[in-house]
Amino acid sequence: MKAFITVVGRDTVGVVARVSGLCSELGINIEDISQSILQGMFAMIMLVDIAGCTVSHEELRARIGALAEEMGMQITLTRQEVFDAMHTV
């Protein structure tokens, strides 16, 4: 099962490491990643495979929320089928 993880906030050291570390810890495979820094703002989108995730979807969302709060950033998780449905006319 594929999903997108998006990260937006002030650029700081270690953003990619912290988000990818959480993915690794939870058995989530990162398949593709794109990142950019725009006038001091960090933006990243990751395509991940959550099929091997070791926690429930609710726990995954809670862990992502806790990391976002700790880092002072916005981090969202959107399953690919939800993303596709939102962008189908």
C-alpha cells in the first residue's frame, strides 16, 4: 500500500534524517523523495510503501503527529488511493 508523506516548515538541520528515521523504525519503505528549500522554508514529499508498517494506521498517524509537533513542522500522511480519488475528475 502506497502513501505520501509531506513535510513543510522552517528549514532546520536533520529534517530528512528524523522523518526517514521514523519510517525506518516503523518498517516503512521510502520509494521516492523530493525536497526543496524556498526562502528558508523546507518542503518535502515522499512516496512510501506502508505495507510493511509495524503499527496500526492510527498509531502511525499519532507518531507522525508527535514528530511534527516536536519539530514544529506540518507533516501529513495521505494514502495513495485517497490522493488519487481527490484528484480524479
